Amino acid sequence: MRVKVKLFGLLRIDSGIKEVELEASTVRELYPLLLAEMRRRDPECSLDEKDLRACVVAVNERRAKPGTKLSPGDVVCLLPPVAGG
Amino acid sequence: MTEYSGYMGKMLMIDLDDGSEKEYPWTDRDRELYIGGKAAASKIMYDNFTGKEDPFSGDNLIIVSTGPVTGTFAPSSNRFDISSLSPLTGLTTSSNCGGDFGFYLKKAGLDALIIRGKSEKPIWIEINEGGVKFHPADELWGLKTGETQTALKKKLAELNGPKGRYGMLCIGPAGENLVRYAAVISGERAGGRGGIGAVFGSKNVKALVSTGSREIKIFNKEKAMEHHKKWTAALKAHPITGSQLPRLGTASLVSSMEMNGQLATRNFSAGRFESFEKVSGEALAEEENITNSGCLSCPIRCTRTVEVDGKKVKGPELETLGLFGANLLNDNLKLVCRWNNELDELGMDSISCAGTIAWAMEANEKGLWDNGLKFGQVDGISQVLEDIAFRRGIGDELAEGSKRLSDKYGGKDFAIQSKGMELSAYEPRRAVGQGLGYAVSNRGGCHLNGGYLVVLEGLGLNIDRQTPKAKAQLCMFMQDFMESISLCGHCLFTSYAVFPGFLISKPNSPISRFVNFIIPHCGWAVGMLDRFPAMACMNMPLIPYTYELKYAVGMKMNIGKFLRIGERSYNVERAVNARFGVSAESDKLPKRLTDVLQDPKDPSSKVPLERMKRIYYRTRGWGADGLPGQSKLKRLGIR
């Protein structure tokens, strides 16, 4: 399934990626693909899969779990945890 | 005088009616019971207000107070409090402010300054070790806050020489024109909520300037410095205080709030805004942010600096971004940065101002009030802000706030306020504990005075946002805990580091998931701690505040006593409000939030307020009328 992945917070700032299209059938499958994309764009990228797994995930703006199945055209958002206001 | 370190041992009361000054009686017993800051201010109001005072009368008090750790260089702990009777709510209000005014007030030898009466002509007040001096402010009247502070610096250099260092606090045109949500501004920091700026205006006080060279004593310097070092390291290592807040500021919450359905949109009729990315913390960092800065002795440095008209100015916080962004259906970030600066310069609270404008847009749409304001059409907002501050045209009416306007025109169900104060940017139908907090908050629709439960409900921890379970007990716990932190002089942002970092940075780990699952089932345990805080007669390294009081102030402290002080503060404030007519009836939210589902398919997407309120009052030991009885006050030592 081709889905759009959007990054937020420090994940976006640190990776320099705002959004990217990837092929995956579950959220869990996205992690290595996204990491590979980050490393492809910046081989020095210090982020690892743990940083991605720590993120809050939303599919089409609804909270999702690593096992959540994806459909073509879904928008997957990855947000590092935040607090304070 | 005082036996304790950290304090200067003096509170000064000045009367503008006759220019007199006298020391306000405050003993070490009072310091043990109330510590300082807002709690001390609330007790002073309890001792002086009968319930008949008008916020704009000479009988109203302005109380500027510090905590014992203000100026001790504990990390992020240089704050001061400004309290008064609010022109917006008619009840007590307080604003906790950063910057350096509190530090310089203490350098002048004062823990607090209390102002009563009214000056016949505009004045500014200079506070130093010798007492106070009143200076005419005719030349300053009408100036914006930045211009005022620049003019004062020049004036002070003429009067006292060029080397002086001062803390300043002033009002802008909004305060002078009695806008009910006028702020006071100190440097670039604002004491925003509740309209204390208008109380300054009503007393004809344009500014306070403080200076001095008194030593702020530290009880055990060696231990205190060692503690500060460890605490600073902990703040820097924590994912929130060491990474997110310094790098993205509070604005970083916009995206998370959007995902949780908590981003107030279109006057709180929704919790999501399709263009949220354009007015998010990420956009601010990528497109506008130049750098970050912070208050005196703060390692967090959460303030954003942006450029407006080629000038570097303070950037918008989350509340301004959310309420002048999504809540007005505005996706123009540059405009929000501009308005944020204009609000500071005019001296107005961005939360109440935006909330009132959003109400006016909806009232116009519904045909209740023909005012020309429309959601998404925001080109003229700068002019509206100026009209409010100078009370011109519709601005004169908008200066009254959404409650008074809805009393006049109708539309109470969508006047998003509590006790007359407009709500912050968190949509509570997706954080029902925060909804309870907004309703029961002594100050009115304030997220912080309401216990800030949204930090557990998706922004930090991730407990069930829709369940009312344990929310009443957690609300009381958080209110009392946060109260204690801020009345010492600490910034509330330090409290995020109390949450173990892994709960924040690894929300999907089994331990984090378990903690998030179990908290709503532990209402009874939190309730026990709420009722019997003495059970917690210990100190914990995760909670640095009690150690700070021990090492810097020389006060015996443990977590239980610390919580009790917060509880006492909350109760004395409530007792003052009771004299002004507050009861359970006042603890309410607009029907939009309690009766209308945010998502028509989800029956839990509204705030089940009455159910949570009953438990909250019971946990607090209050009657069904929502008030502490005499026996409760006596048990807390409030006399």
C-alpha cells in the first residue's frame, strides 16, 4: 500500500523530512523503510528505529498502533512525545 | 524580619490615596503556612476583602509577591506573582510571570509589594532599598509597553546614572483604557490573565520599577549549589525540558493537540483544523524562528524569538498560536507573530482577546451581533486589536470579554469561558479532566489553575482522555502540586521533569502503557493522598522542590507538607472567592462543551462535568455547595 508519511516535532527537524511516500501494509512495516529513507537522504542521520517506535502514530488523524493495517492513500503521522504549554 | 533564608523579611503596603507606606505584618508562621507568591497574596486578600470591593475601586489591591527561591539562582526559579481582584471575573486572579522583576524586588529588600488606593494623576513607582518614590507619568501615558520601558530606562539613567539595573513592570494603552483583560508586561514577559493591567490603569499606575543591592541569603550555600547543579543536569537530560521546550517551545504542542482532537478550532466547535501545519510549532521553527531565549537562571530557555518588521521580538506561545490560529480559522503564521507582538505592545492577554474575537465572529455569523468579523477573514485583526486597546468602535465592546457580550447579545452557549475568563487553547471534550479543571479553577477558564490534566491526557502521558474515572482526584492533586511549585518561585515547566523521562520518550513501551492504563484505576489512592498528604512524609530525588526549601531557605519540608501548602493556598483563594459569590453554580462550562458531542458518533466526546464535580468537591472536603466550610479552613490552619 502506498501511503503518505508525515513527520512532526523534533523528528522532522532532526531528519529534515517533512513528508515522504512509502509502501507498507502496517505501521510496523514503515519503521525500517522510513529509517532507510532518512539514511539515504542523510547518511550521518543520528536517528534510529527506537526513535521512530517511540513516536505517537496517527493514521488519518486517528491514533494508531504498530499493528494497525494501512490502506492505499492513508496519511500516517509520526509525532515524538511532547508536553508543556 | 525572618529566621528563614531566601526571604527578605519584609512586605510593604503603599496607599496611593495619601502616598503613605507601611510594613505589612507577616510572620514566620505565615511563611511556614503559605511560603509566598500567590498563596501569600491570597491570604492577604482573605484578610482584606469583604466581598463588596469593586475591581476598579481604590479598595482593590495589587499584590506583587515573590517566593523564597526567587533570586536564589535555583534553575528556572526566578518568577513572581501578581494578584488582584479581576475586572474580568470579579473574583481573585493571579498571574505568574517570568523575567527579572521578582529578582529586583527582592534586591530592593521586599518579598512583596501591596498597592491600594488610587493616584489622582498618572504615576510610575520606583522601589528601592530606601522605600518607594512616586514619579509623574504624564509623558508615559499613552505609550505602548516597549516604548514605556525604553523611556523609563532613559529617565532612570538621568535620575540615577547610567549604571543602574532595574526590573520593570508596566501597562500599555489597554490597561490605561481599562480593557478587562489588559495585561502587565515585564521586559518581554506578560502577567497576562484576568485583567490586572486594567487594575493598574484604574489606579493610574503606569509602571513599577525596582532596584537595589540587598543580598538574598541562602541557608546552606554549598548544599544548595550542589542541588542546583544536579537539578540543572536533570532538566537538561529530560526529553521535555532538555530537548523539546528549548528547541521548539510550547508551540510544539499544536500538532499533538490536532492528532488528539484537542486543538480548539472555530470557537471550540471542533478539535481539529485542516491547516494546522501552517500554524504549528514546526512551521514556527522552520519558517519564523530565529533563536530561543529564556528567563534569568533558566536552563530550559523556551522563549521563541521571531522577526516582525525587521525587529527581533518574542514569538507566540502555544496559546496564541492555537487561539489566533485554528480557533479563528486562520492559517497565516506571519500574522499570528505580528498580532502576538501587537498584543504585548498594547498590553493585552492573548487568550481572552482571541476567545472574545472568536465569540464575536460566531455571534456575527448567527446574526446576533452585526460586527463585521468573520472566521478565516483576518486581514483586519491588527486594527481590531488596536480598537480594543483604545476602546474604539466595536473594540469598545470587545474590551468587555465574551461573558459580558453574551449577556448582552445572547450566545451564552458558545461563549467559551468559565467564571467570565476565556478558556485556553485545549479543547476539553477530548481531555475531560482538563474540562473539569477549567470549570472548578478559582481563576476561571485557566488550564494551569485548573490542574493542567491535559498533560496526562495525551500531551505527555497518555491516559484515557474520555473517562471521568480518577479525574477529580487527579485534578485536586495536580492543582495543589502546581500551586506549591509556583508559590515558591519555580517555573511550572520544571514539573515536567518530575515525570520519569522514559514515560514520555517511550510511550509505547510496556511500562508506559501499563502506567497509562493503571492511573485511571487509582483514583482511590490519589484521593487518599489528596485527603491525607501527611502520609507522604518523605522526600524523593524526583521532586527537587522540597530539597530546595531545605537547602536554600532552611525550612523543614517533605512531600506531604508541600502538598498541604498547595491545598491551603487553593482553599484560601476559594474562601476569598466565596465572599464574592462563588459556589458550585459558578463552576461551569458553556453548553457547547458539556452538552454537544465533538464527534456525533462518539457519545463520550463531551465533558461529563457534573459527575466529576461531585467527586471533586468530596475529595477536597468541600460541601455540595462547592465551598470549604469553617471546619475545613480551620483544619488547614486558615484563620
